[in-house]
Amino acid sequence: MKIVVCIKIATGAAADGADAFLRAGRTLPSVLAPHDAHAVEAAIRAREQVGGAEIVAMAIGPSENLGGVRDAIAMGADRGVLLCDPALEGSDLLGTSHALAALLRREAADLYLYCSWSGDIDGSLLWAMTAERLGLPVLGRLRALTLDRNYLTGERQADRGDHMLKASLPCMIEVTETINKPRYVTIKGRQAARTRPLQLLSLGDIGLDANVVGATSAATCLIAITPTTSTREISIIDGDADAPQRILDFLAERKVFA
Amino acid sequence: MKALVFIEIQGGEPKEDCLGLLDHLVARGFDVSALLCGSPVSAAAVAMVAGFAPVAVYVADIPERSAQHSQPHAALLETLCREQSFAMVAFATSLLITDIAATLAARLEAGLIWGLTDIALVNGAAQATRASHGDSMRTTTAWRSPVGIALFRPRCFMPGEPSGSVAEVPRVTVEAEIPSSSIDLTVIATEGAAVGSLGAAEIVVSAGRGIGKPENLHLVHDLSNALGGVAGVSLPLVDMGWAPRAMQVGQTGAVISPRLYIACGISGQIQHKLGIERSGLIVAINSDRNAPIMGFCDLGVVGDAVKIVPALTALVRQRA
């Protein structure tokens, strides 16, 4: 059994990914992002459920992302792969999904796992696009997962009610941040990580034509960005000992108790 | 520009935000058709859609077992797009739609832009507006592929009064090979998905992850009781099993517009924001000054909700 866990997919982002800039800036590129830790944890627990599997941590982005891949290995992944190529810069979702599909195809895993940042749906979109390119079923937004030898079951919240899902392997799944509490990286884990393989690949290595990725082939483009103005007049105060009284005064002033 | 709006059906009826999107695109000057999928689609649903004056209403029978699966829908949409040469396919975002739109984009190599709040025709080409950078920026974007896919925010547009002459809108049955999904899916009804009391409440006090542990949830119940309101929670607390689904405030729970909303330990991710942004006053108590909610509240208090909320409750009670 082989499980691929995807972390840190950062291509510099075209028009459709303007939010990704913010996200990339929010965490240091050299460490594992919190949502990625949930994906690695889910992979490790899935391995425990089937009594053994190889876990490969994969990422796309600049070489600084090697730090995140190392963290994933220190948590328990067996090896790491980073696709790093300047031609990826400015890819939109379509281009990124081409690169991700080519990268995942080389591994021919039984399970592909990913945890998206909960603030947006771009991760879900990328994962579903990639699944379509690989011809694999995709189960999105799982908050619970059980892996068996030949199939998996999962659970998610739907617009009305909950969904209980079951699919045969190979399969792609996206989990949410509430699926688990990631384990801490231990010093022993870090030491073990040094001896495990870490591979740096270019587009040429995965046999992908650079013309399907990057800013020039993006199917979406950016025309303008302007700051939005809030319709609310925002006051920010410190939550010190006076804060409760100040909140009460604010509510009274705005006639909440009238 | 020839556009197609996908009308999702929920509980036998077209979803309101899909009708709103159709209405909006017609008003914006697109040549809009609508697609309804169901098992089967009722005549009443078709008439309701036709009332918003699309060029045509396409109707496809999709077996009940495929109703919640993206693959059959994407296959159908691909066939229709190729046959009718639509330049734009527009969706109102939902769990199912996210997968359908992404699958269709990969099949058609069509550019996909999500989180849209508006769209317009500029010299015959579509330009869309989306909120980006945690909603602090407004981004204008466009498509460069022959087909563009536009994914609008949920509940972005609500329909106006239907004005079209229903009888004049042609109804076209779509014939396409519909693959079945390899995924087994069972829908489990959850209690209280309708969320009666939250929707009608004038004051709502909600807890998020910042409340620390399930034992602290009484803090928001106490404050909401003192204020004569109703208590809610954010999505992660429901996912973690700390609170029932009926208490969830946000895009996938209760979308509310109380006179006062107090968010305790809630960071304000977009799905939560969409559920509360039409509230009167918003007070946020959060330990992170940079949390998104500090950008769309009236009063932001940077501190520990576990300490501040009970102290505020005591003051409110003293006042009464």
C-alpha cells in the first residue's frame, strides 16, 4: 500500500489565485503549514489502520518548501518529493492541476490525500481537477476517514444532512482541518528524517511540457486589484481589564438595551 | 455572450441563489440559458426558471443515485457546452457545484474563477469581480480560454420578481451518455438543519475555537441568555462534535442577520463571514489582532474570550 500526501502547493499563482499570495505569506515557507500537518497526520493514521504503508510527502513550489517536506518526514512520512521549476510561476488552477497530475501519476499510489486551507475553496477545486485528469474518484471535505485494504469510507457535512461515502482504491481524498489533532515532531523524528530520501524534481523529470503551465498559458488573467472599503466603522480595542465595561458602553451607546 | 447557468435543485425546487444568478446575468445582457438536472425535473421547476426569461431551459434526467455526484453532471455539461458553444458556464457555489465546476474545467480546459461577486460585459467580453486577500481587495479578472467557468459566492444574488412569459421559453431535453459514479454515497439526515431559532433571533452570541474546550461553551449561553438572545457556534465546533449542527452559524449553517452579533473566539473565515455579514452590529472578541473578523466588525476586542465573556455577562446582568 502506498499513500501520497500533498502539502504546500504554491506556484506563485495567477489571477485566480490572488488569495494564495496572502496564504504563502502567512506561514514561513520553510515549515509545515498547520493545515498541511492535518493531512500528514491523516496519512499516518490511515497507515496505522491498514497495518503498514509507504507514505510519500509531495509538494510543489520554490526550494524553500523543502523545509515543509522535511517536517512531514519528521512526523512520519517515509520520503519526500518537491517539484520545483521556475516555469511553474504564475500558473492558474488548470496549469497547476496539470503539474500535480503528472507528479502524482509517477507514484501510482493507492490513496492521495490533501487538506485544504479552510478559508477558501481553491484547494478543493485543484484537487477535483487533478482527480479528473487522473481518472480517479475524489471525495472532498471529509471530517472522518477509515482506510481498509481495498476501499475507504468517509464522512462529511453536506448542505442538507451528512454524507457517508465509500470508494474503492485508488482514490483521492480531501480532509478538513477538524479531522485530527496532528502529533508533534520529536527530536528523534527529526534525526530519522535526515536519513530518509528527499527528491527535488523539475518539469523535465516528470515529463511535463512547460507550455501547459506558467503565466503565459494561464486561462485566466488579472485586470485590476483595488482595496475594498468596509461599510463599517471599525474600532479595535485591547482586551484588558477594562474591555468588558467598554463593550457594555459600546452596546449601550448603540442602543442595544433600548 | 452565450452563457449557461446551472440550476441546482434542492428538495425538488430550484435553489434561490441559482435563480438569482440567472436573473442577474439576464440583467447584465448575457444570452443566458439554464440547465436543470433531476430525476425527473418537475414542470413546476421548469416554469419557475422560465419566469426569469432565459433564452432556453435545458432539462436532463439524471438518475436519483447520481443526484449528488459530480461526474454525471460534468459529463452532461461537457456535452451541452460542446453542442451549443456556450462561452460561459456560471454556477452558484455549493459542495456539489465545487466538484462539478472543477471537473468540467479539466474536461474543457476552461479557465475557472471562483469567489465571484459580480460579472459584466465589457466590449463583448466578460469581466468578473471577486473579493480576494481575505476580502480586503477587489480583484477584476477575465478569461483567456474559449469557455470560461464562473463560480459565484453562495447566496450572492437573490432573484427579483419573475417577469418573463413562461410559455415563450423553449424547453429542450438534453440527451447525453451519463456515466455513473464509482462512489457510494448515503445521505444521513441531521437534526435541526433548518435552524429555526437562530434565524429569527435579534441577538446572537457565537463561540469559535478560541473558546478553548467544550466545557467553556456555557460562557456564550450565559451571555446570550443575559442579552435575551440565542447562542451559536462556528463550523469547526460542529465538526469536532462540541455542539449540534442546529447551532452552526455560517454559509453551510444558519445565514443570519440579527441586530447584534457577538463572535467569541471566531477568526472569521470566509464561510463564517458569509453567514453573518448582513448583521446590524458585529462585536468580535479574539486573541489575534490580525484575524479576518477584525476587518468586518464594528467593535474588535483583542483578548481572551474565555476571560472577557463571563465578565461582560456579569456586567450585563448588573445592568438589568
